[in-house]
Amino acid sequence: MRENQLDALRQKLDEVNLKLLRLLNERAELAKQIGEVKQKQGINKFDPERERAMLETLVQHNEGPFTDNTVRYLFKQIFKASLDLQQTSQKKTLLVSREKQATDTVVDIKGTLVGAVKPQVVAGPCSVESEEQVFEVARALKEQGIELMRGGAFKPRTSPYDFQGLGEEGLKILRKAADQFGLKIVSEIVNPSDMEMAEQYVDVIQIGARNMQNFELLKAAGAVRTPVLLKRGLSATIEEFLFAAEYILSGGNHQVILCERGIRTYEKATRNTLDISAVPILKNESHLPVLVDITHSTGRRDILLPCARAALAAGADGIMLEVHPNPAVALSDAKQQIDIPTFDTFIKDLRASGLLDQKQVTVR
């Protein structure tokens, strides 16, 4: 008799479990729809006021035997699961997401591949100062088999009195050097209206850290078909970084390279703090190639080599650093640029570690 009663109660419990499962899934579908509406309206998915109001309503209608605290705990778990579902659903729709595209994106810069097996080095002066300066660096890069040269023609500076760059004239110098030595140019653009002009000179448009959330500039970069190198903002989270890249991809330009360049922390031993963990996280979360700017992240010549090794060992698709013929007289970032002999030794040591391709190219 007692066994029959126990079986009957268990059967009812099983039926309630199935009802609860159906209701939870129904609730989950509604939560997903709410998340989609919030995404379109640009509203944060987590609403603490709404959660508090729902919990208070549930507690007011609680007739036991669960205590109010137990009810709060149980429904908080349900709310958290629903929020996780909304965020997972959103990730699947993002163009930058690994869930949207499982295969790695390889950015083809006129035959130079970023995101393929071979790590790349992007090197050159912080600012374009003269034709002589740029040509000297370009020659050194060519001798080391480096294919990508960076150089700033437009320089957003903290102080309005610091050197702001040569503008279009600087881009012309870069293009002339690149054509003579067979290099590809990476240079920063700061104004959306300059995008069309930049396409005449550069092979990769760089969007700097200070402009990572310049949304009009991101939209303009999405409208062109020139590859874009997007740097992480000084205080940007990885999520904000990926959303900035999403602006470009959503505009139709899928040739985007992410660049970790250090974030601002309380530490003063380095210019910024190199977030090396961002490299594997970005590689897991996104299909876009990832570079690490070891110059801006550290601001120290003496630790460039170990930081480069760490970046490549962590899975970066390449590194970026600043090289100047005479850093002592550089018009910007004089303390952190390295001279050409130091650069030659740096590349030699990096190749010796097995993290960089051994191929050498001789100037013709």
C-alpha cells in the first residue's frame, strides 16, 4: 500500500518536473526575444531594477513551503541562465564571433598574409619625419625580410603642441619608400573624410587606440575595402574591442586585424600594461587575426624581446614595433623607439628562438 502511494507521488513529481521544464523553456524563448529587442534598441541586457521588481513580486506571492530567501535564490539562478542565453545568442549573430565563423580569417595585404601560419612583423618609425628617415628604415626592413612598414602621417597627440605629423605629404613619402623596396604600408587615419585619400597611399588603414570608439571613423573604415588594423583602446574591455571591430565588419569590410597594445592600469613600470591574456581570448572569441604592439604596450626598449616572445608563444599572428634611425632626435615617442642595429639584433634573436620565419631577403 505504502509502495503504491510512493509510486503515485513520484509519478506526480515527474509530471510536475516536465511541466516546469516546459515552462522554463517557454520563459527562455521569451527572454531570447527580449534580448533581441534590447539589442536592436541598444539597451543593456542586464536590468537590475527589473530583476529586483520581479523578485519582490515573486516573494509577495510566495505561499510556501519554500522560504522567501529560497525563492529569491532559485529565481536568481533562472534569471542568470536567461541572461547567459541572451548573451550567447548575441555572440552567434556577431560577425566577429568565432561561433559565426569557425575558420580563421586570413587578411591578404597584396600577397602578405596576416593570420596564416607565418607570423608577421610590422615595424617602422612612430612618425614620418623626412624622406631620408623613412627610406633608411625601409631599407633595413627589406634587408631583414620584413614586408610590412608602419609610419604615422597623422598623429593624435595628448598635447596639442606636440608634433602632429606631416599629413598627406607623409603618406606620399611612405608610398614612395614602399614602392622602391617592395613593402606594404600601415598608417593611421584619424578623420573619416580622409579614408578615400588614404586608399591612394596605404595598404592597411590603422585605427589607433584613442579612436577605437570613434564610431563615425569605424563606419567609414567599414565602407572601404582596404584592410584595417584596429588597436585596442587604452581602457577598453575585450568585449568593447570586439564590438568596435563589429562596426567595421557590419559595414562590409571583413579584412580586419586586431591589435593588442596594452591597457592603462595603476602600474608605472611600463607605459601601459601588456594584456597578454587578451591574445588567446581574442583568438578563442573571434576569427580575426591578432597582432601585439610591443612598443606602445611597454614603452621600454629593454623588454621588447621577451614581450615579443610571449606574444608569439601566446598565439599572436605577429608583432608591431617602432624603429627609428636615431631615436634620440625623434619627433615623437623618442624614448621607446629602437635604432636599426638594435632592430637587426632583435630580429636575429627572435628568429633564433624559432618563433619567427628564418627567411632572409637581400636588397636588389
